[in-house]
Amino acid sequence: MAVAVVGLLLWSGLFTVLTLRPEPRPWLYAGDVAVVLVLCLAQGNLVPAEVLEASAGSGWIDMVASTGVFIAQFMLRQPLAMAAAIAIAAAHAVGGGIREASVVLVLQGLLAAAVMVLLRHGARRADLALAEEASARASARARSAARTDELDQQRLLHDTVLATLTMVGTGSITRDSAALPERAAADLAVIADLRAHPHIARDVAQVPAPLDVALRTVVLTRRVGLPSLDIEFDVPPLDLPHEVVVALSQAVAETLTNVAQHANTRAARVSARRVGQGVAVEVCDRGGGFDPVAVPSHRRGLRESVYGRMSAVGGSARAVSSPGAGTRVVLRWEP
């Protein structure tokens, strides 16, 4: 008995160490079943006869057999697990006689097998649900990215090609005007750059960029075919994520284009101030003003090129204006 106990303890230690490792070892669990079978067959020599007859499943061999049945159900696949439980119960009956404990071993195996079947079935259903959810999230992200790219392209087309066509249609630029080829060339350059680098903005979205430099570039850029503006510039040095700087600068550019085209004034002011970890940018003019509520739904200048751009980066935009009172456009972004 001493040899059997020492051997069992050594095997238990080895079993524990190997089981804690991540990779599965079917041979280890089959070996555990073999150890239990040997002990069950030899229990006539390991347990005194009077104890064996009086035991109702509480002897040390009975405990080892129960543990072996449970380990087999937890670690082996069906039907091998149930076959191992029946083999242990049979060896227990052969080694110690048919007793209540042998029947209990079979019942323990059935109950443990039922629990493991339910657990594995639930795990498969959970895995399937998680996989479907992940697939749905990936599809939603792909659709959102495609929609974002589409809106960005539409905004660029509005600010370039459609703006030029609108000026031609309203007579602001004539066919013989020297500004028309210049604007058309600039529009083509924007479209060519979009085709050559469709995802460059997304790749550097979180790289810090200087907002003051971007806005100063917008202010100094000549708007071909439109009256020049005398712009007061008050923007302190600010570094923000690249995508936010792009959205703010493009929204300011569209706002200044609207001032030059519709406000009937040559003066404007671009200012910015830090708000918490974000920024508030204002574009003001003392022109004719307008009623924001009365803007037709097909006019996309404010709605997409300003409001839409800011919304796309998690910011907001608001136009405060009334006829004869000028216009103030406020762009806000906070992380």
C-alpha cells in the first residue's frame, strides 16, 4: 500500500504540473485513466477485506476512482470519456467485488458527461454568437468607412468642381474669363490627389498637426474667381490630431468661400481659442447675413462641407446669422 500511495502522489504531482500548461495532452488523461484502473484492480491487496466490505464508497480507492471518472469526463471527448468511466467502474467491481460504489461510479460518469455536454453545447453557441457579432461589427465598420470615404469625396467635389460650375452657372465666371482655366486646373489637381492617395488622411489621422499653420494657409490661399478678402487672423499655436486639423481647415475654407461669394463684404475674421483639451474656431463677417433655417435642402455648403465635416471627426458646427446682421460660424472640437 505504501508503494501504491507514493506512486499515486508522484503521478498526481506530475499530472498537476502538466495540466496547468496551455497545450492539451490527451495521452496524459488516458494515462490517468490507466493509473486509476490499476489501483481499482489491485484494491483487494491495498484495502483490508473488512474495510472493503464495510466501505460504502468512502475508501481511498473509491475516492481515487471517483476523481478518475470526473477527470475523464472533463478532459476526454465523448464517447471515450463515458467508456473510461464504465471501464473504471468495471475494474472497481472486479478488484473489490460488485458493490454500491461501483454503481455510483457509473452514475457519476453519466451526470458529469451530461454536464459537460451542456457546457460544450453552450460554449459552441456562445462562440457562434460572438463570431456573428464580430462579423456584424466588421461589416458595420466597413460600411461606415466606405460611407465616410464617399462623403469626403462628395465634400471635396462640392468645394471644387461643383463650386466652379455654380460660379459659371451664375455668371460669376464667364467662359472667356482667365480665372476659369485656373480654377479648373486646381479642381483637377484635387481630384488627381484624391485618386492617388485615397486613404492618406486615415493613415495619419491621429498624428499631431499644427492647426495655426493649416488655418493660416487657408487664409492666405487665393480664391480664384472670387473677390479677395481682408482677413483678420488670430489663432495661437495649437497641435491637434491630423484629421481634426484637416476638417477644421476645410470647414474654414468653405466658410470663407461663402463669405467671398455671398456676404457682400470684403472683411472677415478667423480666430481660435483652446477649450479644455479641444478648440473653438470662429469665422465672423459683417456682411449681409442670412437665415440659416431658410437655406434650401439641396444646398450642401454648410450642411456637408461645414457641419458634416465637423460631425465626422466628433466635433460640431453652428452658424449664427440673420439678414443684415452678419454671420458667425463656430467650429468646436474636444477629444
